[in-house]
Amino acid sequence: MSQIKNVAVAGATGNIGLATINALQTAGFAVTALTRGGSTSSIPADVRIATVDYTSIESLTKALNEQDAVVSCVGAFALASQPNIVEAASAAGVKRFIPAEFGADTLNPQTRAFPILNDKVQVQKMLLEKYEQSGMTYSLLYTGLFLDWGLENGMILGVKSRKGTLYDGGKTVISTTTIATIAKGIAGCLLHPEETKNRGVYIQDVAISQNKLVELTNKVNPGEWDLKEASTIELEKQAAAAYEQKDPNPMSMAGSVFRMYFGGEAYGQPFKKLDNDLFGIKGMSDEEIETVIKNICTSDSKPGMSFT
């Protein structure tokens, strides 16, 4: 039985945060949602809410007192707030910290070298230091691209609009995971603290190529596609130039993201060793992937952002 009972979630109102809260509650944890204030209507009524100032270590430390674990689900544009959360968690005596990884394998040397990941690498170094100083342990959860989110907004493919970009011919097999399974993996790390202590933890629903996803989409949403092609090597060069020129637009670095996911084995794709069995993650069949695609294609909701 896990010695972790009370869990605080930062970034609680985002897609990953809300799914994580649900998974943690289902697993029997007492959950506290850390928020900046504003609307909290999306958070379940039985979840404790703590309003914090992410720029204040004192505010965060107060909120994290008596918490056994912290899960950071902050978005990409809020990663700079994580060092303060780590500092506060250590000061408050938190036992386990799960940072906002949930994507590419940042323990892979070539992936780790991308400047766009500097904030994540900094947090990993802090977690090593805090383990030595206070004994706070950590888990780094790697999931690959978000399957359902990436098919809805076009980061992988726009299955509803039948638009998208095939990277390196669409042949690269990549690890992908749905948001619900990511949340299950987060809860699993806390249910199995010894097995997931101070290491990278790898899960996926399916390893699949863009070409295969086009094939499956054609079964449930047939029609003509508007597909472009791009070289991830060229995209990486463009991102590197933007970084050198200190381009303030974060999207100018997007080429690095596509390179680290679609660049193949050199960047740890797809994952070779999985922790699926530890968490009871069975993976997805073609039919289950088709259901995900069908649900996206028949939904009236619009993605919060679009890559197509």
C-alpha cells in the first residue's frame, strides 16, 4: 500500500490537471488543487482548493504543508514556475514530486539538448539536489505525444478536417498516449512509489505512425486529405536559427518539438521499455484507436489551439 495519501496538483484546471484529479480520486487519494484564483467551476466539488501565488515560495510552502506528493501539470508556457514549486515542496516535507514531463524522453541525451527543454532539465537537476538535501523523491513520467489531443488539434494529424503535415514521410513510429491514460500513469506512480522512485517511467497506449493513423481515419471519416510534407531535420535547423536570434515567439521553436517526436530512435522514439504492466495499461487496438478518431470527428467541440 502506498504511504502517499494527500496529493496536491498544480495546473489543476488544464486538460492533464483535471484528468489527473479524477484519476487520483478514483485511486483513493485526497486531492488539493493549486490555483491562481479565478474560476474553479471545472474542479470537482469535493476537491480542496488552495489559492497560491506561484511567484512566492512562502505562499506555495504554506499550501503544500501536510501534502505527501505534488503533481505538476502546468502547461508549456508556465514551466518557469516549476522551480518555485519544487523549492516549496521540499521545504514543506513533501515525499514525492512528479514534474510536468508527460511527453518526449528528456533523459535521452539528444532530446535533452534541445534549448526548448531547458526549463524541464533545470527542474530535473533541482529534484536531484532536493533528494540529497531533504529526501524528497521524484518520478519522471514519459508518455510521448498526447494521442487524442494531438488528433483533435492537428499536432499529430487533423482527423476531423483531414488536414495535416506528414513529418519525414509519415513513416516514423512514435509512442502516443491518451490524456486519460497519462492520468492513470500519474496515479500509478503514487500507488507504486518504490517501483517508480527517482527514475524515468515510460507508458504508451500505442506506438503508431502518421501513415497508419491516416489509414484508420479513412475507415471512420473517409474523404480527400490536404496533407503537406516536412523534413524534421530542416525544421530543427529553423528552430536552432530562431533560438540563436532570440526570437521571442515560442512557436518559432516548434520545429524542435517535431524533431524530438518524429526524429526516430535517436530521440528515443518509440519507447523501448515500458512500465505499462505495472499500472495495468493494456494498450490500444486499431478498433479502439478508430473509436477515438470517430469521437473527435463527431464532436461539436473546437480545439483550444490548432496546428492545421
